[in-house]
Amino acid sequence: MSLKRSDFRFFHRMRVRWAEVDMQKIVFNAHYLMYFDTAISDYWRVMALPYHETMEQLEGDLYVVKATVEFHASARMDDQIDVAMKCSRIGNSSLTFTGAIFRGDEHLISGELVYVFADPATQKSRPVPAELRQALEGYEAGEAMTSVRVGAWSELGPDAQRLRTAVFVEEQRIPKELEWDEADHTAVHAVAYNRLGRAVATGRMLPHEPGVARIGRMAVERTLRGGRLGRDVLHALMGAARERGDNEVMLHAQQSAEGFYARLGYERRGAPFEEAGIPHQEMVARL
């Protein structure tokens, strides 16, 4: 099977590690299936579908029934490779994913993974849910996988609260009394939703001083971090601040997230400090 990079929308980049090569100094053949499986996990992530939560919502799960690998050339230690993946066929109860591994433009490996959507309790096949079918077809057609809604707490509060509870209270163990305040009821909120209607990222904006907005409570579902969700929510809030006439936005960034905000044009201001027991840095951006 001859495949080109232009045949794919999705690529997962990785580097071959020493532990993955064999006595012939090339990647051991079984690892290519691991590469494809790793790429599939990232494929769900780029679709903004947290796998386990999505399968629970759809009341099913995916089971591999066939996996094939075709070898054209070998990858070697320290090669930077791109694992491409696409959903090439959706049957009544099956999903077929076609994969390819490239080193630059050189096509090294082809693969195919066939899954069956089934009831987890009985492992009996079930029809692929329409919303999953539409999401997969939409992604392959180049459509956006998420949308961001901006509004009041009365409209978006339940979804924002679920996310913030999971991230700040449960994951980071911030006391509930520090997480919830009356400002939520006057703030402008933004929530990103995936194609199945699940809230996957949120943030809020408050007036700080004349002409300056303050953004905070930025939270992204744990398994979906590292993509574009935080950026999309931040841009939505900055757009709302701009429409309101503000000329600057400021925020208190957790130090672990400084790089994220810096890449989006934010600059440090002042010295680091602690907030809720977590190191923070004030950062600002002009609108």
C-alpha cells in the first residue's frame, strides 16, 4: 500500500528510542503496532474526545478485531518519525483506521486497525453511534472539533463548575472555599465544547481596573491538555475584553503554565508569588 503525507490530516510526531531497536539496529517489528496505538490515542485527543469519558457517554467501547502491518523500509534509533492516521471506513459497527509512518516524506510502514464498537458488559457488537460517526467524518473532512461559547454563569455555570472542580479541587487540591466566589456571578465565562456536547475547557474574565481585564480560572480537561483548547478559550475571553473596550489583559499564571501564556504573547510583570499554595506569576498582554 503506497501512501503519501497528503493522504492524512492527522500526524503524531515521535522519536525512536534505544529500547525500541533490535539486534539489527532497526525498530523491532512489534513496536510499529505500539506506534500506531499511541497515535490513535492522540487522534482522540485532537478530536477533543477524552476516550474513557466518551465511551461511557456513548455506552460502549472499541475492541480491536484486526491489526495488520506492511513493511516498506525500517526506522532506526533517533529517527524522527511521523505516525499518520485516518478513519478510512465506518461500517455498521466497525471502524477502520489506516495508518502510515513517515521519515520526512519517505513512507516506511503501512498499517490498518479495525475496531468493533460493542457493549462493554457482553462485548456484543452495537451500531456505531450517530454522534461518533458524525464527529469522525467531520474531522476527516477538515471541520472544527470544538466550539467556544461565551456567556454568563447562569448559562455556563454548571459546565464550568464541573471542569473547575475536577481540575482545581480534585486534581490540584485547592480548598473549595478558595475556588468558589461571588465573582462568578458577574464574570464573563467561556466554555469549549466538543462535538458530543461535552465541556472540555473553561475560563472567566473580570474587570480589574479601567481599561484592564483580568482572566482567570483557566481549566482544561486533564487528558486533553497540550492541544488548542486553552488557547481557544483564552482568545475568546480576550476577544470579549476587546469588544468591551479594554486595552490590556492580565492574569495570574501558575508557573507551570508560563510557557503556554508566553507563546500567546503574554509577558511577565513583577516577582513570582504564591496563591492557594501554588507558585504563580503575573502576566500581561496588550489588546
